[in-house]
Amino acid sequence: MSDNSTLCPICGEGHLIEHTHDLASELEGHSYVINGLLHSLCDHCDEYITTPDQSRHNKRVIIAARDQAVAARDRAQRLTPAEILHIRKRLGLTQVQAARVFGGGPNAFGKYENGDVGPSEGMEKLLRLADKVPEAATWLLRRAGLPAPSHVPCSRENECPVLQRLFKDKCLATPELSMFRVSLKTTRHFTYNANEAANDSSAKTKLDMAAFG
């Protein structure tokens, strides 16, 4: 479609000719194409211009294409029975306990893991969340009245300079490190710094020295 009545705002001499184009994009590793985007070219200076109306059209097209890409990605990445079994066992749950945590009924996980039926979209999201976010798994299990598995790490361990220093200290006793890790997991806002450690009478001297050198 063309609009030869619109003068080019760049050169003031040519007219804007409307064109369509496609754009390749990616969503978390899933490739897709956005079709039907609009732009204009000046027939005199060849400048590439997007008018306000075209920008509004392009925004709607991009949102629709992204929604379709999300749905296509989810369909292509459905959890397999083996993956569901792996997630359940990694969390240390029986099939009955998993149903208690995630819902679906007492026989749900037997059916999921045998491939008889597939979990709902919401169930898959919960399973993926518990598998990828340790704190979410801990919250879900405790909400169901079950203990969180000891092998699920706290992600804040990777961000804590104190704990990183402790890991490097070969002379630090294992019980002390374990106690520190439990403290880190159960603290809602972990802001323990060098000054606080120096004034903490309950901290072991060896732990302080290992942590802050």
C-alpha cells in the first residue's frame, strides 16, 4: 500500500511509500518470525521512516506474535514422563506426596509418569518452578507440611561473599559451615557484614576469621 500524499519529513521533497517486512526474533531459545510489520521509504532520499500509525500497528503485531511464540514454545517443551519423574525424585517426594504438594489427586503422578495423561499447563509451570527455583520448592513443600530436601541449595549462597570465603577455607570444620548455611537459608534479609561479624559475640572466632580474613 502506498500513500503518495505524504511528504517525507526528512527531505521535504519525496513521498513516503509504505512497505511491509518481517523480523526474526527469539524467546528463551525459541525462534519465531514477526510478520506484517510496516514501514515507509521516501522515493526521493530513500530514508526509512516509521509513522506513528505504523508504530501502533507494529506494536500490536509484535504482541500478537510474541503471544503465539509463547504458546508454541510451551507446546514444544511439554514435560515428558521421565522429566516429571526426575523432578519428583530430585525433590525427594513419593507420588502421593507430590500430589499433596502440587495437586491433581493422589493418583495424578502415577498417570503423569506412566504417560497415561499429561499435566495441565498450570501444573507444568509449578513443576518447572520447583525444579528451577530452590526457594520456591522449599516454600511449596513446607506449605504442604513436608520438610524441604537438604540437597536443594539456596541461591543466595552463590551471591554471598562470606560463604564463598568459607568454602575456600580448608581448615573450617564442616559442622560450622553447615550451621552457617542453615542460618543463611532461614534469614529473610541476609545483610551480615564485616562490622556486624566483628561485634557478634555469638559467632565463633574461627568462623569470623575464616570469613573476613
